[in-house]
Amino acid sequence: MIIYHLKDLILRKSATEGRKITYANIAEATGISKITLSRMASKRGYNAGADIIEKLCIYFNTTPDELMTIIPDPPEE
């Protein structure tokens, strides 16, 4: 399962830039829809394409390691 740290990155960028960063700001700068951003931030295991991951890494000036964490699925019984 993939967990995205989008909310953490938004808080960090907001603090660094001294302004509130919204999904609308990110959508305008990256071309990623606000719905997609919301789903990434709230839905565990959301499957984002490589193009979205690349755009977010560029926007937040970060690496995929900081954007997301991969947690192994529990073994099936």
C-alpha cells in the first residue's frame, strides 16, 4: 500500500513560504486536479501515475521518498 505525505509537504511549504498553500494553488501550478490531490491526501493506497508523482516532486522540490511511503500489504490468510 502507498501512503502519500501530501498534507505534510503542504504544511512544510506553507511554513517555508509564509503563506497558505491550498489544493487550488497546487492544481494551478501543476495541472493536477483538486479532486486527485484530495484523494491522494486522504485515500490510503491511491494509485497515482508517474506523471503526477513527478509534478508533485518538482512542485515541492522533493524526492519520491519524501512524497510517499510504501507499506507492505498484510499477508493473506
